[in-house]
Amino acid sequence: MGFKGAWVRPHPGPFVWNTVEPTPGRYDWSNVDSQVRSWQRQRVAILATIWPFAGWDQQACHANQPPAPGIVFRGMPNRLYAPCDQQAYTAWLKALVDRYNGDGVNDMPGLQYPIRHWEVANEPELQGPPQSDMTFFQEGPDVYLKLLQLSYGTIKATDPNAVVLPAGQAGMLQHHTDYWAPVLRGALGLLDLGNIHSIGGSEVFYGPQYRSWLDQLGFTSLPFWITEALAIKFASPGQPPVSDDRQAQSIVTGYATDFANGAEVIFNIGAGGGGQSGGSSVAAEITFNLMAAIVGDFATAQAINPTAVQFTMRDGSTVYALWNDARLPSSVTGTVTVTTHRGATSQTNAAAVTAAMPILVQAGAITAVPVGSKSTIGP
């Protein structure tokens, strides 16, 4: 996916056991190093997805099991089961984390800053038709939980400062939560962040629903990231597409709602992504860039009511996201700057502000921020 800004989550990316260790015991870091150097030249942090599959390893104990149905990412073997040789897998994973942890020992030559964030596989509940065109894993939640536990322990032992995410949960439908509930219950105390995806599935990108679900499972203090977010394009099956303008509005209302519910970072799929779902509309991209420019560096986000969120910026200024005719708190007075979700900007008295459409309201002195493409929004 294209990116500029603070973060990149390459997908599938180069952190693939199959391509780094094409034959047992021989590591080839050339492709990984090349891509890491490119991202570091652009000064972006990396969320690295670990793909725990190697063709020779899969053959060792899964050769008689069915190959992966549906679409499999390029570079992966044709079977996507848990590693047969756990010792070989953990040796590779340790070498991977050690090469990019920035401790000065065994590091990639020229490493400028460490990779700290590691995501253990991707959407393991998607295992081909009929639920998905894609296959990312071919085993049940009990097996993925063991893989997560093994990977977490290896990563943390190699880099105690690492941040470990589970694979992105594909959504909040029943077959998603049925798979993930036993994984998360078994992983209590083993995760640094929750991880949810919303590819056109929710106008609020599942943030409030996922927060409530994590709380029910005992993760009441666990922050979460939305590592794939795409504006909803169809309100329900068989219905006309959601308008470009409504998609744009959902960027303001959905992202603000998610941040107020504890999402720390949201990765925007953007106009060029989305796979079979297609990318977001140009209008949604414009609104995303606008919101990234105005609230991309917030320190805290707090819901005032269901249609109003207050962002406190790192410089101490305040921005309000308002929609559905919401008004500013009475404590906000004087002249404010109002920006609609379409980018129209005006200055008006705080008492006169009413959000007939989603707006961002900057209170106090405003420093102009250029609007540019970002792949993420978050503190």
C-alpha cells in the first residue's frame, strides 16, 4: 500500500520465513534489508507482520494435508499450517528480531532505528471459501494460540522493548469472534495491543464494539490499534453503494469515535487498497488527509457525548469533532476555526457553531498545518 507519514504496515511485506530461509539453516536477508533501508530513508516506523510459513517446513509434517484454498499471498508456500519444526521457526524469528532491534549486536548494517512492533501473522480465521477469497492460516484457534504464545515469548526474549500484536482480527462478525474468543482468553497477559480490521464492515470501524468485547474478555486496560480501516461502501447486502460524501463523513465520525473508545492508531487502507473490496473514494481520502493534518498529533481523545469528541493536542490546543447537529461546550468562547469534512474553512463565534455536517473545530490560536497523505492517524 502507498504511504507517507509516521507508519507503514507492509502487506504482506518481506518478513516471511519462506523467503528469508528458503532452505533450512541458510538465511537471505537481502530483500528485507533493502526494504527496511528504503522505509528508514523515509523516516517511517514499521509494523512488521511475521509470516510463520516455510515450504520445506510445511512439507515435513503437513504434506498429506490439503493445500490452502482460495487466494494465497505471493511468496507464501501452498500450505499454511503451524510450523512443524518449532525450534527452526523460533531460531528464524529470534534472528529476525535480533537483526532489527537496534542493540548494536548482529544488527542489519546501517540500521538507523529499531523495528519495535511485531504482528504475529494475519487474520488466521480467514481460511478460504465460503467466508473469504483469501486464506491466511489453516488451523483452529487452539493452534494459533500456541503459535502466538511461542512467538510472543521468542520476541520478548530477544527484544524486551518490543511491542507484540496478535494477528489482525478480520472483523466482528460471528465467525470472527468465535475464532478469536478462545485465543484472547488464552492470551490474557501476553498481548501489548489489541488488533482489529474493518474493511468496509462498519461506519465506526468496529472501534466501540471491539473495545466492549475486549473488556468482556478481561482486557479492560489493553489499548488497541485498527491496522486496516476502509470506509464502508455498502450499507447492507443488495443495497445501493454508499455515496462518496457519506464515506467521507464516516472518516470524521468513525475515527473520532474510535479514538474516544481507546484506539491508539488507525491505519488507513486508502484509495489504492482494499483487495476485493476496492479502495476508498477520493472524497474519503481527501477527508482522511484533512483529519490527519488537523488531529493527527493528538495526545488524548475524549467523548463529550455520542456525537462530539474533544481532542487535546500535544501543543496544548484543543480540537473538537462534531456531527449530527452537535454544538461546542459552553466553556468554549470567542472565535474558532471550523473545517467541514469537505475542507471548507471559516472562522465564527463559538456560540454559533452547529454541526449540520461533520466538522472539526479548532479553538484558540491556530497554526496552519499542510494537508498531506498519511497512512496512519494516532498519537
